[in-house]
Amino acid sequence: MRTIDLDISWFAILATVCGISLCYVMMNWVALHGVASSLVVVSLSGVALIVLMTLTDKRFVHIDKAGICYRTWVKTRYVHADEIASLELQKLGPLQCLKVVLHNNRRVSFPYWFIDDAELQKAAQVLSVPIVGKGNQVST
């Protein structure tokens, strides 16, 4: 069985760290030094924990013919292939987010995971679902 393993999006991690740093600078600018330091430590610890869990395969996203298997903090979840209506890749500049649209119109997002166009096409082919693009372009 062909399995597509998504990789961590290092650019999304970098953007998150930059956002945390910007918030820290702005909070220090308005004289919230103690609160800013506490929030930065907690936020950066959370990001470091996410990266560590991903690198040790405690967090993952696998796509195969049966569907999508992913693990968040402590729970492994499954989205069966017959529940998936389409795949969508939303891009905001260099950032991207894979969204899985289900038949009940629910969306499952994977913002900290990287998938390139070839893997996305392969995933759509394995799952037998279309890829819905940004300009309502549909490809199979």
C-alpha cells in the first residue's frame, strides 16, 4: 500500500516564532514586560514541544488508500477515504495549509505540515478525490 507521509513545515514554524517575537516586542513597547516574558516562554515551549514531537514521530500525518491517519497531542485520529469529498491547498504567500473537505462540509486542516504539488496529486489519486484549488479550479 502506498503511503504518503507529510513533512513538518519549517516555514510555518519560523513564521510562528517570528509572530511570537513580534508580539513580545509590541508587549514590551506598551510596558507589559512581565506578561510578555511569561507568554513568550510558554509559547516558545509549545512550539518546541510540537517540533520535538514531530521529529520523534509522536505527531504525524499519513495518507493512504484507506484515508488519512493523523496524531495530534495524545490522540490518533482517522478520516476514512469514503468520508473525504476533496482536498484543498490554501496558500498565503509561502505559507500553505492542506485542508481536507468532508462530505458533511466539515474541514480538517493541517497547517504545520508541508505537502508539495506532486504529493498532493498523488494523495488525490490514492484517495480518488478531486483537488479544489483557490480559483475554484478542480483537478483530479
